[in-house]
Amino acid sequence: MRRHPVKSLAMAAAAAILALPLLAVSAIVVRAESQELRPLLTPGENAPGFTLSDVDGKPVSFQPGGGKPALVVFWSVFCPMCKEMMPGIDGFAVRHGATVRVFGVNLDGKRFSGAVRSYLNDPGLHFPVGLDDLRGDFFIASDAYGVEKTPTAVLVDGAGTVRGAWAAGTIRDFLASADEKVAELQKGAPPGK
């Protein structure tokens, strides 16, 4: 049986057109699977900015640089160590609020905003807190900073450069030397020192 060349060509073209969406989806899946989460920011890297919403839906923005250092703290109301460290971080915000901005990033999200609101009303933190949220497959703030554990704190200088990052138990090390770290920032010590 002999096939008609035009019909065969038309069938091949139709099959190729039908296969294009499958190839496109396959390429997207492969690309998404190959995108790995970045590791925690290290001294000398540029800190990314972000805008989140607080528990009332109002925007909370962090833009690194602008001449004033910042401490960005990632935490959860369901994390016992976070609850233990939060009074120390709030004390840091009170002591250094004139020279260092403090931003909280809560990782519990909008779903648990009631629990976050209750926690924030109890100790009355002295710094703004935004709820991290998904953008596509990644969290806006915590994934950009490479946060894998809570609590995590990232100290950023006035130029927007990361000066240090502390995760989980190492937050105690930061709090023990926080006043010294702020003095180093004010002297202009290079990142990582």
C-alpha cells in the first residue's frame, strides 16, 4: 500500500503541532526542577529588597542601602527558639533603632495571620513584621535570602551589603555581640569582619 506524500506530511505536521504544548510543559518542569534554592546569604553579597504585607494587609517594605544599616529577622510563631530569641531581638531594636532598622519576616504566612497577630500583640515588638508569601514557587523574602531555619537574622550595612547571617542557635552569638557589630558598622569595617 502506497502512502500519499502530502497526506503523510500533513499528518506529521499535525502530530508535531499537538506535541508542542507537551514539549513546552516538559521544558518548564525541567527548568523549575533545576532551580535550586540558594544558600543563606554570606558577607559581601548584596541584600535583596522586598515588599510584604503585615497582619492587617498593609505593605511592609525593606529596601537595602540608603545609608542606614538593617537587621532582617526571619521567624515563626510556632518556633520555640524564635519565641526565646524575640525579646533579645526586640531589645536590639529598642537600643539601636536610631542607627539600625529592624524588619521581621514571619514565615507562617497569611493562613496563620491570627496566630501571628496574637503573638505580636502580646510582647508588642518595636519593629515592623511582614508575612512572607509565595510568588510562583518561591517565597518572596526567605527564599531570596536562602533561609532554611528559624530564627535567622541577616545584618545589612548602609550600602546594602550583607555583613553577617546567623541561623537557629547561632542567633545567640549575634545577640551576644550585637553592640560590637553595630559599632563595626558605624566604623565602616569591611564585610565579614
